[in-house]
Amino acid sequence: MTTKSEEEFQYKCEAILENLEPNQTNWVPFKVKRQVVDAVKEVIKGPPKDYGAHEKLNALRLLNKSILLRNNEFNRYVENILMAGLQRLAQFNAPKQADDAASDAGSAKLSAHDTAQEMLRRGEMIFGPHETDRQSSATFLVILLDSIEKWSRIDTSDSPSLSNAQGKPPKATPSGQRSSGTSDSTEEKTCL
């Protein structure tokens, strides 16, 4: 995840993604795919002295690209290992400053610009008050929220262990196959 430039990150990212492609011609053992998730988890959960906000942001960007490949086996592993922690990060609320509390009391309805500003303010502190790269911290929260929304729309109709869009477990059909409980086979299912 540590790179010196955006070009180096893109190059490394593409090399990793080739191993996660669900329709690749060369077989890649699952332990390789698991190592990607485990490395992302280590970076995102790692202490600020070991991994800065920019490294955590790059780890999230790699994870997002990996999930969007729609490799169901990989995505199930991500769901089991990372999603609860990522959801907790997405719910992060920075401590309010005294002037923020006063301005919130005076405005009952926030505009879209104010909401975006509030999200960026929240994100600046997501990795703690001692993080110096507040821009990467704020970007991390924005990308995390956007990614979780995208991931929730991934079709997992061939993933019987995952819940369907209504939040109900898939039902078994008489033939023993799992069904989403709907007749529309193009409906998107919740993956992560």
C-alpha cells in the first residue's frame, strides 16, 4: 500500500487486481486473495505511527477496486473479515467543537453544501487527533461511504450465504437451490 506516487500506486494496484479477476485464465489460490484482504485490514486498522492516512486511503481504494471486480468468493471473505469494522468507521462522528455546536443549534436544516462540509469535517478526525494528513483522512470517509453504497448494489445472486435486498436470508427451493424470494432475477442483491 505504500507508494511514492499515484503512478506507482496504479501500477501495483493493477498487478494485484489481475490476481483477483473472477474470469482469469490462470488459476490463483484463494490464499493469495486472502492476503490482499488481510493486508488491507492491517493497514486500515493499523496505528497511525505505522500507517498514515494516505496509506489507509490507498488501501481503501484498492479494496474498492477489488470488490467491484465482482469475485464472489473474494467479496464473501471481505464481508466476513472487514465489513463490520468498515461500517463502524463509516459511522464515525468527530467530537464537536464549541463553535460547531452553536452553529448547529441555529440551523435546523442543512444544505447539501453544509452536509458535504460536515462530512469532510467528520472525516478529518477519523484516524485520531494526531493525524497530520487531514485531507486524506477526510477523503477516506467520503470514499468509504460512497464505496459502501456501491458495494450494497452488487448482484450476489449466486452467493447463497448472503442476504437478499429485503434483508431476508435466501429461501431454499424444492430443488435445493437458493432463491432470493423475488421473481425478478435482475434485481440487485446486497453483498457487503
